[in-house]
Amino acid sequence: MVRDSPSPDDPSRGLLLFRASRLEALLDPLQTLLDVTWPDNILSPQTVIAAHAGMRQWLNDELAQRAGATGISANLDIVLSSTWIDRLAQTHLRHKAVSLPRYQRQHLRWAVHAALGTIAQVPGLSDPRLVAYLGEQSAVDVGTNANLARRRFQLADRLARLYTQYLVYRPDWLRAWEQGQDAAAVPVTGDATLQATERQLLAPLWRRLAAVLGPHRGVAVTELSHVLGNASSSLPAVHLFGISHLPPAELALLRSYARRGLVALYAPDPCREYWGGISNSRTQLRQYQADEAHRIEAAGERDYWVEQGHPLLARWGRMGQHFFCALADGEVREDVRHRGDEPARPGNRLHRVQHSIRQLQPGLLAVNLSDATVAAQELADASLRIHACHTRLRELEVLRDALLDAMTPRPDCAPIAAAEMVVMAPDIAAYLPLIAAVFGPPGDSRALLPYHLADVAVARNHPLFTTFLRLLELPSARISTPEVMDLLAIAEVGQRFAIDADDRDRLHEWLARSRVAWGLDGASRARFDVPAITEHTFAWAMDRLIAGYVMADASHADRDGRVQLADGCELAPLNGVHGPSAEALGALDRVLQEIQAWCDLGNATRRATQWAHELDVRMHAMLRIDTSDSAARDAWQVLTATVHGLIGEPQIVDEDPELHFSVVRALLAERLQAVPEQQRFLLGGITFCGMVPQRAIPFKLIAVLGLNDGEFPRATSDGGLDLMARLRRVGDRDVRSDDRYLFLETLMSARERLHLSYLGEDVKDGTTLNPAAPLAELIAELDRHATLARDDSTRPWQVHHPLQPFDARYFDGTDARLFSYCSAFAQMHGAGQGAALTPFVDARESAPTPLPALLPLAPLPLADVLAYYKDPARFVLARKLSLRLDALADSGLREEEPLSESVERIDNVTRRLFFDEALAQWPQGDWQPERAPAWLRLTGLLPPGRAGEQAWARERDAVNALLHALRQAPGFAGDSAPTASHQDIDVLITHDPPQHYRVVGRVEPVFALGDQNTGGMQLLRAYPPSDKGLRCEADLDFRERVPVFLEWALLRLATARGDLPLPALRVLLLVKDVDPPWQRGIQRWDDALLVADENRRAVMLAELQARVARLLRWWHEAQYRVLWYFPKTSWKAAQWLADAPTPELRAAQVREAAAIATAWFDPWRGTGEREYSPGYNRLFAGERRFTAGEPELDLLLQFAGELDRCITLPDPGLPDPREVSA
């Protein structure tokens, strides 16, 4: 029977059923009945039961819109079914309903928890698995106690979940168990494990709970049905809207209510026909129910389906089928189907699928793709598309383009507004961190795609919740330096301890220099089964910092030495801890004390009331909110209520349990990671939410992400304890059936577009991944009616997206399904209005325009010039363009103490030992001190323990190798220890008109050459040996050579202005070579200068000044033009040029030339100068490889050759074949 409205004959009682495949079509009969079923008391509200909180909000909005500008929709009490039943129980059962809250899971689990603590006192509770699982507490092993405490709570929570489910779906089992019938669920011939679970665990434990807690919901609903059915007076009408499932007991309650009042049920039904065994014949219906029960028993825990006139209904519709069967098997006064479900001509793919289900005609899916016109239409049809992507981020990027496409006006269809769109996912939490990266911040009404988030965990609503969760994790954390600095960066922590950004920067510097790694002290390290050493812990670092603060006014020698404490311990004070920021040191100490207090809670066991008080104290001691921030105030109130919920939950069942901290942490994390019940839905704009049963609200565009195999339908685990999962009945509800029916409801709720997305290809190797089972079934059904093979890749309804959003296929127009609304990507491919994007650093040489002049005689720091030649890409990008990669670089904060049997090269320990320690004892034999100096031994430079001893031995050997090389060199043959000094320079270079350079700086260390009275000097440079011994001179690249040459040349020019005779100036590089050619050339050139006459000396000095001017001009030029110079790679290029000086020789040494590209980047090892951290070289050069054929290789070779010739001095007795002109 198809009618628009209910019969008004007798609206006072009976069960009315209104069905429609479109939810909005049910609003008409609801509004009509609301108008004719006013309660006797005009002030009493009309009761409407909504299927879900989200549907309640939608229904309220829709009724208000229907009332129009002149009407009003008010005095409606829209509630959930559980709330309505509780109210009925309070009204009709009065004091008998008091115990109902005790059986809610969050309260019931504490009663179960208490019973599990006294297993021996619960008669019949004899399951041997309980004793094995819960174990016995240990007086020694705190880790075991924590694990057992968590197990007990987890088991109590799981059992409470089962019992609350049985209260709704198996009240007959519970009644039987209460009466001592332990074999009520599992038959005598049933599975032995299930029998033991029922008789030795579930039944006796339930008897104990029922005896302690009183009457439960199952008893209340049964008694309430009896009271309502026998009521003498009429009951007010009640309306149930959007309900697609009701447990048998609640349906029976509604039937009883319908005997004394009107019950109107407005149910979304996907099919207008009798489907899946549903018919108007009571005999056929009973036979179907019996057959279905046999099928369920035979399937066990497996999925099953029976053809129901439509394959998709058979696979997705079982839950709805059982519900409508249950409705049909009873007294229904009227069953009304909305006329909008009459046959209609489908206009697109989405409507074809919907109409085929609505009319129970799979043939409506048929499409002839062999017809070119039809195939083109199908390809352009965006009403139903299935998108296969590589990552969740790509799913969101594809979705963004699809939403923008739907909002674009077209002649054949109106644009879809943002408020008419919803985006769902089975696991929306997996997408929450990525949504803002693609769509911007939520709640921005000015955005192109405004949106809001629903079904978001409490912890994501304010950073304060995340901070609290981090504090709860401190007892199990290593307490590393980055973790502490992250805590200090939290606004609430900073306000509590008065630490601002400047203080954090200073503390960051101090902690980095202190070399603290992790652990509060040795005892905290011992918790992780490692030696309880204090080195590299915060206690050790704080001792160094405080000693440095106390000794800030001491002499330099005292500050750099060691301090011996009264207990015999030694420590090395840390320099530089002074000034106003030293107050931050006290704040850091207080923070560490609070962290210690949190860590001390980790092994504690206390009662719930004590935990609430302790955590409240710890929160106030660690955090202080900004009271002017309303969001922070609200978050603090929620956080405080969450903590005090530790008392409220067990208090309902009269418990104050003793809880281990691990259980408390799990409880609080559960509450903060849960979705709040009062979270708003449909706030305007696009709604991002989870997939929730019975919340299938109609939208013009519905998008579903994450329909991946293994993730949907979702699965649950009961640990083998759930009898209901193995002994199923008709009308039962389970997660997998819920999800399949939810997919069906989602498909039927889309009005114009349905966007389905899944991860269809592995991002690493391109392996094909399967979609979720319901999505695969939809694809298969569409393929079958288009006569496509399973492996046919031409299906128009499925789109396989490229890995990258800037792929050319999005812009070439070859596939209408691939498009992009990103103008920047379009410009990369020559599309759009703008020009193509240029590389970050253009490879083309700039026009030879004059360089900007430096300020006349402005001092040029020598350190700046040396910085460029040591790390050119970093200097140009960071110093000149202010582009820094500090966030990618190592922060300097350590998380691990040194563990290898060597010191870190970056610390230059060998060089410091050589210059500061070993040379001071010259000219003794081998340098063999008994122990390492204090600055090495007490500062954390050496690894602790045996590894430190071996590292110290290696350093001694390395220093002795340098000493041995020094003894072989001229100039250090005296008996006195050489003394290092420095030389300040201020040199004017005028050999590059019109630009003059005034270079200022300091050259150090500088040693006297031979007898100190001669005035001669040496630049001694030591290069720590590797495992293969001292380095050869040829191994020194431009990073080492250019600074040495520049320092020597400037010092030579500075000393040449003095009186004659000129002092000798040598360069001594401690290398393996007996007669190193490069430094030999410098020495011979200098010897020739010393004996040259005035004219020759002037020529030689002018030539040297020209070389320096060339180096300075390149430094200047690099800041305005691209110079392809990288120290290591350029040195390889220079070596190749030296070995093959002519084009003919270079052509014959192609293989040797490959060493240049390998020095830059070795693709097999992933190493090379390009990969140096933090990435300046790669950013500067991009993807250039400097291989044969690249123009940049020629430029690199050209500059390398010029640089090599510039710093290589010719033999003054021979003609200079490589004369350098300024």
C-alpha cells in the first residue's frame, strides 16, 4: 500500500510503519502525525526518538526549515532510544530503575574488576585461564606487577562489554545464569571450550555481579513491557525516526507501548519490493526465519548470504532484512511506502545503481560500452566514481579536486554547495593530521572549501590534552634532551615556570654543550636495564651547569679545569652560564624535579580517590593556563573532570579500587582519545566525520575514503570469550554486518555524487592492493552488467591516480577523469595563465654585468671568505639569501650517549689533543699520559666504560702519528716546546680595480719557525689520521687547501710591508707524503721571495696579490652569479684536469671523468657531497648530476681548473705555464 500520510481514523494507539528509500521523504508523514498527535498538556513536549545523535541534529534542522520563516518548530523532545527507555523506567518502575546505570560498561567494569581480585570468593569461578592470565603479584618485579594490573583491568573491561551486549541481545541467558542454569547458552553437545567459558567463567561471574548490583536492564525492559501492556490509561504518542535496527527486547517494548499509545516508526528501507524473505504471508515469513536461523548456525562465525533478488542487497542488506522481518512478524496497523519510491528513469550511473536496488532489478545496471557514445558518456559521468590512490594524502588531494569540480557551475547541473557535502572514513583519525595540510584550517568560512570536523577525539580539541597525555607517558619515557626541550616549549609549562623563548634558546645552547643525552640520573637509566652511570644524564649535566654558574667569576684556568667534590666525584664546569638568563637554570631544575615526581608515580598503586587528588596536584604543579583564553579554560575544566572521573566511574558501583599507575594511564588515555558524546555535527561547510551506523543522512555529495581491504568492514576481537559471536541468532547485530549495511545506506543517501576512494597501489613497489569487500562487490557488479572482464582496466567508473599530484596526465586532457585545480602544477606543464616555473638556481650564466661594488675600504671579514670556500652552497643560501635549513640540521641535542669505540670527528678531539696537550710536552718521545685530560674525560666527549678506554687509546695513537710526522718536518727541531700564537691581519688588496678589498681577521695557530729570534713563522695544520694512517696531500680537497693558501697569502702580504729582511713564512701540513708537492711549491716560492731583489720581490708580491684578488672576486661574484663550486667535487674535477690537460687526453679518460659525478653523488651507495646534511648542496644544485653532456659539468671543470691554478704556486726558477692574471 502506497500512501502519502497515515490514516487519521484512530491515531491514539497502534504501531504505524512508514518506509522510504530516501530519508527526507519520511519527513512528510512525521510532520503530519506531529500535527495531529498533540499531548493533552500543551506544555508537554512531543517525543521523537532519533537513530543517532547526528540524525537528531539533522532532523531538528529539517523540521525548522519546513516550518518556514513564518512558522515555528518547538517543544520537540528528540532523544535516543536508550534515553527514552531510561525515562520510561524511572516513570513506571521508580525505585527499581535505580540500579540501571550500574550496568553501563564504564561502571560495570569496576564491579567485574573487584570480582576478579577475589576469584576464590566467587563460587563456580574456576576457569583455569583466569589464574594463568592474571597471575600473582611479585614483591620484587614492579614491571610484572604493572603488566598484571593492566591485564586485570583489560579483562574486566572486555567482560563488561560482553555483559552489556548480553543485556540487550541475550537477557534470557542472563536470567538463566542468575537462576543457576550454567548451561543455558551452549548445548551439552556443543564445543567444549565454549562450555567451559560459560560454566566456569561467564555464568558464575554474572551471578556474583547480579547479586551485588541488583536488577539489570534486561529485567527492567521485560517488566516495563508488562507494565506498559497492562496500563489502564493511554500513553502519549512516540515517533521513531531513521531507525534501521532495534534489539528484540526493545521492539517488544514498543509493541507493548503500542497497545496503549501510538508508536510511529519512520524507517529508511532501501528496497520498495518484498525482499530477502520478507512477504505479507505470515506462514512464509515464519518459514524464512526458521531457514535463516539454520543458515546462521551452519555459517558459524563466517559470513554468508543468500540471493535476495539483487546481489548487492544479498551481501549488504542482512541487518535491514532481519529488522524488517521482525517488524513484519507482529501487529503493524499500517505499513506505508512513500510514493517517491515508484519506478523512475535513472539519469546517471549513481541513480542506476540506486534504482536497481530500490526496484529489485539488477538489470538496470546494464550499460553497452561497445557503443562509443555511451562509452564517452560513462567516462564523463562523475556521479559515481571509484578512486584508487597510493597514499591517504593522495586520497585527500584527489578529493579536493573532486569537490572543487562539484562546486563548479555547469550548463547541465547546478553547483553543489559546501554544506551539501560530507566526507566519511571508517578510520577518520588516520586522516585528521593530513586534512589541514590539503584543505587548510577548519572553521574558516572564507576558505574556498570551508569544512569542520566531527567524530574527533577529545585529545585533538586542544593542545592541553596532548600535553597531559605526554605527562602520563613520562614514567615509561627515557627522558631524553629533546623530550625535555619539547616540554619547555609547551605554553602552559612555560607559564608555570616563567620560561620564555629567550630562556629556551639559552637552555637549548647549554644543554647541547653539556652533552646530556637521556635519563634523570643513574637510577632512572637502570629502569631500562642499562648500567646506572650518571654521565650524560640530567643530574650530571645540571652539576656541570651549576658549577659553571658558581665559577663564572673564577679565573680562566679554574673554569676550564675540573672540580672535585667532597665525596670524591669530579666534574667539569660548563663555561658561559651567567647573566640574566641564568635564572632559567633554576627553572629547568624545578621542571626536572616535577618530571621526577611524575616518574615516581610509574610504579605506584593507590586507590582511585587518591589518584584523582595526586594527579590534580601534579597538574597544577606542572601547568598553568592563560586564564584570558576561553578555549584553554574549557579544556582545563574538561581535563579536571576527566581526572575526577577516576572517582565517579567506580563510585556508581560502590567501589574505590586500588589501581596501578599503568591502569590509571590507560583509563585517562581512553577517555581523552574517545569521541565526546556532545560533539556537534553539521556546523556548516563540508563535514568530515567517521562512518557511524544509523547516521546515513542524505547529502548531495558523499565521499568515502579509506575503503581498504582489511580495514572495512571493521573487525573486532573478543579474545575467544564472546559466546554471542559463536552462537548467533536472527536479529543479532555485529560490526561487520553493521558496516555492510552502512555502506548500503551511504550509497542510497547520495543524491548527486558518490566519491569512493581506497589505497589501490603500494607506494613503494606499485603492487596492486585490493579494495574493501563491499567496494569490490560493487565494482564486480558494475563490470558484470557491462560485460567487462575482471582484469579489464578500461572500466569508466574506476580511476587509477598517479603517485604525484603534478603528474602530466592531470593536464594533458587525455582522460576526462584526471584533472587538477592546482594552478601551480598546471604552470609546470605550460598550462594556465602563468609562465613555466623556473629552477631554484638557474643553470644559465648571468649576463656579464658589473658586480655591485663593496663599500670603499669597508672591512671584509676573513672568516666570511673562508666560510664560502669551505661550504659554498650554505654560505650563498644561508648568508646571502637568508635561506636556512636549521630545522633539517641536527639540533645539537642528543638522545643517546656515545657508544662507539671512537670520538666524534666533529669534536676535533685529536687536533685539540695535538695542539693543546702533546705539543706542550715537546720534544719527548711517544705521548703516553696516564689518563685523558679533564676536558676530555669529564665532559662526555669520550664514551663511558670500556668503549671510552678504547677510544682514548685510539686518540693517543692518532696524536703520536701526528707527532711522528712533525718530527720529520723541518722547523720543529728545537728542544723547547713550540708555542702557538695568532696573527691579526688588516690587508688592502688593490690589484682588482676599480674594486679594492680590505681584509681583516685573525690567522691562528701560528708557530715560530726554528729559532724564535729569526722572526720566521709556520702555519701548522694537522689532519687527524684515519684507520689507514695519515692522509696524503692529494686527499686534501679545496675545503682544506683554499683556507690554508688564503691565510698564508694574506699573512705573507701583511709581513711584506715591514722592514727587511722579510721573515720566512712556511706552510706545514702533516700528511703522509715525504715531499708533498703543493706545500713544497709554497715553500720554494717563499724562499725565492726572501732572496729576490727589490724589483723581483715587487713582481712576486703583485702576483700573489693578484691571486688573492681573484679569490676575493670569486667570493664576491658567487653572491650574485652562479659559480658551480663544491669543494670535494671540484677537487676531483681539478685532479682529472691535471691528469688530462689536453682535450685529446680527456676524451680518452671518460671512465676517470665518472669519478667527478660519483664524488657528487653515488647512486649505488646513496652518498656523495650532494647528500651532506642538512641539504644546502642539493637545494643549490637540484637534481644536477654533473655527468658527461651536462653544461654544468663544463662550468664546474672550468672553475675547478681556475681555482687550482690560483692556489698552486709555480717553481720560481721555471717559467710559469699557468700565469694568473688579475
